[in-house]
Amino acid sequence: MNHFLAVLFLFVHQALSQADEVRKFARVEVGGKVSFGIVEGDRIRLLEGDLFGEWNPTENLVSRSEIRLLAPCAPSKVFGAAGNYRSADKPDAPKPPHPQLFFKSPTGVIGPEEAIQIPRDLARPLYEAELVAVIGKRAKDVPVEKAPAHVLGYTCGNDVSGGDWSQDVQWLRVKGCDTFAPCGPYIVSGLDPGDLDIQLRVNGQVKQKGNTRDYNFTVAETVSFLSRYITLEPGDLIFMGTPPPVDSFNPGDVLEVEIEGIGVLRNPSKRLE
């Protein structure tokens, strides 16, 4: 009996350790084919199966020079959280009654090194460095305490916005333009989303710095609230909000979002002809 209990304890311990293990998943194009992989040092081990279902690692290890990093997933829906950071200038400002959320377009999702395309009639494109939660399991009316189990992991995002149009009745143009949702470079599982440093750089100069501990609403609270009204599917993205200050950038600028434990998302920008 003692031997059985010892084996059982070891099995459970290994299972829990594996569940908590930090892993970096990449979505890549290699040899003209799109695949998911696990980052192992300077190489990527390709996976077979579905990252959002059953998958297994293969023996196929590829170098970075052999692949092109893509957006980490192809979501059916993309959401953003507005005003989700407590302001250092207004520490006593009242917390909103619930998360303030908006839609972004799935066609806004681009990957590392892809260009942010600024519409011809937009004079003030804005940068917004954000942690992005990646849904891993279907979620409908999920309580807060169970919400983390529905999140596969986290990636870097830039909630590019149209500053000229902020007074539009709806934020279709403000948030939903093509290429306005850069994400990457990886989906990282096993991270604690409640204490991560975030930084944004424009042409190498730091413009934003913050930490996710200053959210008004946690990832779990946001997922739970959203799932009351909209079914979240595997691969859906939630941009969790940006630290102040938010400012504009110019066509030709290179924007980098860096989040502790995830990596750097780098995107050039250009004006649409």
C-alpha cells in the first residue's frame, strides 16, 4: 500500500509540475506549410495535432533561419479592454463597475515583423503595449475561479488605434482596422499574468512602461465577464489594456512591445498608398 501511495504521489506531482511548466509555443511557416512548435533554445520542435486540442511533439527540430514566425494563432474573435490600468496620476479614481470591452477585427491580427499599415486618412495612429490572453478552451458563463483553466497562455500585443476617430459613436475605425492587432512572438503557458513588466519602444526609445499588477480587472475577471455574454472559442484573443501614456507614432517608425517572460514583438509601420 505504501508503495502504491508513493507511486500515486509521484504521478500526481509530475502531472501538476507539467501543468505549471512554462512553455513557449510558436506558429511558424516552414517549407510552405504552417505548423505549431515548441521553442527549445534557438530551435523550434514542430508539433503534430492541434495546439488547442490534442498534440504531440515530433522529432523535427528546425532552426530560426528555416522558419518564418507568424501571428501566434488565427482567432475567430478579438477583444480589447479599455481603461484597464490604474493611473499613477489618479490613484484614487473609482474602479469601473465591470470591464469595459470592445471588438477588434480578426483581420487586424498580424505577426512579428509584419508592417502596421496606417490608413491614408489617419493622421494620429496610436501605440498601446498590452498583454494578450489566448483562450485555450471553450468558455461560456465561466465563474472567475474557473476562468484560468480556459486560458492557454499569453502573448505580446500592440492595440494600435486611430486617434483621429476617438469621437466616433462606434470604435469600428478606432480599433478595427486591418493590421491594428499585432501579436507575438509566442504563446507562453504557465505564466502568472498578475505581475509582468510591460514596455513599448519606438525606434529603440522607451515610450511606455508598466506592470500587469496595476490592472483594474484581472485576466480571470475579464474572461469570466466576457463569457457571460459571448462564447469564447479556442484561439480567441483578449487585449488586456495598456499602461499610460498613450501617444502617436509616425509612418516608418518601428514599434517593439516587450513583456517579461514572453519576448519582444517587433513591427515596422508604413502609410497605405
